[in-house]
Amino acid sequence: MRSSQIEESMAAKGPLKLKVKGGKGSKGSSSSSSSSSSSKYQMLKDWTNWSLKKAKVATQYGFIPLIIIIGMNSDPKPDLFHLLTPV
């Protein structure tokens, strides 16, 4: 489980860094406004994908603790065992 998370995080970071570095080196000094506009669009698209992936991970790991915290702060004050059992 731990190694798959590391591989996913490395896979998410790798293409983002490569695209930014490749974009600077391949343009040179003769870049037109349309390629600049498309690179800005690509950078925005990459940043959006990166942030959505991070939000997905945060939601996956934060959902159950959020439910436990909300349950512990409710009016009848159930025990932790009662919150975790399905019955």
C-alpha cells in the first residue's frame, strides 16, 4: 500500500516537472504569441490536474476522520466503538 502511494505521487510529479522544463527549452527566443498562449493554457491545465489529484487524496484520507469527529461532537456523545461498528 505504501509503495503504490509513493509510485503514484512520483508519477504525478514527474510529468508536471518535465512539461515545464521542456516548454522552456523547446521554445527558444523565437516564440510567437500563439505558442505562448498555448503554453499558458497547458500550464494552467497541468496545475489544475495536479491540484485535483491532491484534493482527491486529501478527500480520501480525510473523510473517515471527519465522520468520526462529527460523530464525537454530536449530542448523545457516542463512544468511539459505537461510531466504528456498523450496527
